[in-house]
Amino acid sequence: WGSPKSLPAIIAALDDAQMTVRWAAVDALGSLRDPRGMGAVAKHLASGREIPACTNALGFFGRAIPGIEPHLTPLLKNKNATVRIETCRLLAAFGTRQSQTVLKIATLDSIPEVAKAAEAALKTISKRP
């Protein structure tokens, strides 16, 4: 549901008290693939809520619109390890050499799963032309 005209209302729904409303808003933003929604979904991922929905929506953005990387790299500093892991996975899919520095730092993460995901992302990115 939704259209470019409804984008502000959908973004506002990310702050709704009900998880199902927030989840539906994230799904709608991913489906719309309007670049104006990309930052809002990344910010919502940073909150640690609806992580699977945010990751899925950001995947839609990454496949459809260039420019997702600057929205993702700051998430590698997030306090939530799951957010950092999913960010590494998204960067593996859509990142460029511009992500390498922050991913190298993430390989030193105190959470082994984060470090492993960062190493995998680096390996994937290094294979790209």
C-alpha cells in the first residue's frame, strides 16, 4: 500500500506504538523503493526494532536504487550486535570498496559473529571489480 504522496505518513508510522503498524510501514517503504524512505528505514534498523523487516526493505532498496551504502556504514557502530551483523550482510550484498575501512574495523568486534560477518563482507566486496 502507499504511493509517493503517502511517504511522509508511512515514515511517521515507524514511530507507532504498535509493532504490527511499524512492520507494515517498513514493508511499505521497501516496496515503494522511494529513495526518500531509505534513510528512514536505516534509522529504524538502528533502533533495533523490526530488524528482519528492515533488513528485507533495505535489500529492496539496495537492489533498486544506488546510494544505500552511506545509510548502512554508520550502523556498524550500533550497540546491537544483530544490527551490526545484518549491516555486514547488507554491505556484502551492496557495498563497495568505500565500505572496506569500516568493515576492517568491524572484524575486530568483540562479538565473534559480527567479526565473522564483517570478514565475509570484506571477502565478497574484494571480489568485485
